[in-house]
Amino acid sequence: MKNLQDFEEEIYKCSRCGLCQSVCPVFKATMNECAVSRGKFNILNGIIKGDLKMTDKVKSYLDLCTGCNACRDFCPSGIDAREIFIAAKQDFYSKNEISFGKKLINSYLLFKLSLLFSGIFGKVLKTFKINSFIKFFENILLKTGYLGKRLILFNSLFCFSVKNRIKTAKKNTLKTAIYFDGCFNKYIDNATKTAVVNILANSGITIVNKKFECCGVSHLHDGDLQGFKKLIKKNLQQLDVEYDYLITDCSSCNYVLKKYSQYDDSDNSKILGNKVVSALDLMKNLKFTANQKYTVAVHKPCHDNYDFIDVVKNIEGINFVEVDDFDKCCGFSGKFAIQNQNVSRTISRSRAQQYVDSGVDYIITTCPACLLGLNQGLAEIESQHKPIPINLFVFLSEYCWQSSI
């Protein structure tokens, strides 16, 4: 685990060419030099040399980043800016006294409570059909301003219902997989997990459920490594059975779980890193056919290293449209959307507009945060036809027939 000083050579490698400006979504939305990697590197270089101090202001500049790492992929020197910023934020927490108020706002307890109450409120919306009512009057709510748009965004979380079709357990078990629910399935809506279980019903895989905490992606990207390590320890304690896989349906969870061994040197974390798989990995022998002629596009999350686009393209009966910048950041990125609301909404709107212009029916993705980002952008746009963001596994389970290859 590196600290900021360990990245001195990496920061020095930056030629300040400014190519990162052309791909940074935050810079495009703000035109703020401190939003782009080279601007942050100038600040961090001053801190390493002792000319500057790691202050709240510096932390706010570091937070002005979605963590998409587009700059790394475009950088001539191949500098991993995201890892450097995480180390710099860790430096902030180690050198500064954090007030009780800030500790409370960043606490995992408050995070869990907010998710829990959101889930309860969502169940009320669905039970009394209020979500359908909000959807029907969406165009009117859009005209009410910020609060109306936020209500539409929240309501978008509860647009899909997936029924559990599994009545009896599969007897000829070949493999055992522990399911990592993730916060969205656990607290908000478990439609995605139910969809995955439905799809894998005849795969010969026994799915084991455990009481996991959050994967810790927000703590990691915020540089709160103390909080992140606590979550690692709690989650590793749940791996107390023999298992072949640990399944994830979220690209961010998949990405972070594989990084556990970088922050924890136990045998459990090393074993886990080799057993984490996307649910897609367990669907390679399945073929899907759409039950209608849908026109679809994909949005590739920043953390997704899986080629799920080919899975979508290979669905029989769909009309696939490749939208420009389908692999660019949606602008949500967890805490970034809370800390920098206006910037987040600007990025989301720009991304959503491209899908509106494409005329597709559905935008398929694999990240719950991206679903929020896309819906956030769509809530900013008035249009007669808006595509519907949907999780890949929900789409495969509810809008397709499946068979073995």
C-alpha cells in the first residue's frame, strides 16, 4: 500500500501536456484546471516538496474527480491518477484533525441508515403504486425544478420488478458460489440479484447468501483507508465456508473486492481475489433471445473490465445501436454526486442526451450507480421519447428467453 510520497516519481513523470483535459468529464463541465489531473499534480508536487500543505481546500480539489481514470488511458506516460489521488486523500486524513460533523457525514452508520430508509420509502412507493403515479406525471414534475427532478431520479430506482421463479433447489450441484449482494440489492431493491438467480437456476451452481457489508468503494476512493479496512475485515469474516466463486452483479463491487489483497495481507483476501467473478462469467453457455424487437444501446461503467457489450450484441432479435461515448463516465460516481451536485448533473445530462438523440428504447448497463447517473441526466431533459436505463441481468431475465448453447 503506497502513500503520497511513493508516487513522487509518477507525479514528476507528468509532462503537463494537458491531453487529460480532452477526456476529463469534470474539466469539460467546469473548465477548472484544478479538476484535471495535471492541475492536481501541480498541487501535489508542491505538497511533496513542502511548499504547500494538505488542507481542506486541497481535499476539495482532489474530490473534484469521478475516478473514471479516462486520463490514465489517454496519458502518454500511463500515469494512474486515481491511485495517486487515493493516496493523497489518505495523506489528508492522516495529517488533519477531522471534525465530529465531518466524521458523522462520512460515517458508515449514516450511509447504511440512508440506504435503509431509502429502501423502506421505495417499498412504500411500490406497495401503494405511487411509483407509477410519479412516472405518469413525470413531464409535469420536470417543470417543478430541482425537487421534482430528484423525485423522478429516486423513483427510477423502483421501476422494475423481478419475481423469483425458483421453486426448488438444483440437486446436481457442480459448484458453490457465495453471492455478494452489494448495497443496492441489500437495501434498495433486489431485482438484479433475483434476476441473476433466475438466470443461473439450471447452471448447477448452488448460491450461498452471507451477511456482507458494503464493498467499501466509497471509503477507498475517499482515501478513508481506516474505514475501508474495517469493511474488508468484516466481509472476509463471512467467507467461512468452502466456495468456488464469489459472484458479483455490480462492476464497482467486482473491481473493489479484487483489490482487497492490496490493503489486507491475510490468506483470505488473496484467495478471494482469485475467486471473485462477475455473474457474466457464469453465463457463458447461455444464449438469449429477446421477446420483442427492442432497440438497445449500452453504457459501459468506468469500473467494468468485462466485455458485456458482446453479450448484448449477441442477444437474438434486438436492434443494437452503438452510441458515441458509451464508455465515458455517467457523472454520478457515488459521493461525487453529493459533493459536486451541479457538476455531476451537467455530466449526466450530456451523457444522457446522446442516448436520447439515438432513439433507443433501453440503455443497458451493469452498475447501479450508472443507472442513477443516466436517470439523473434524463431527468434534466425534456423529450417526447426517453430511453429507459436498465440493468443487464434484469433485461436478460425479464425481456429475453434463455437456452443453452
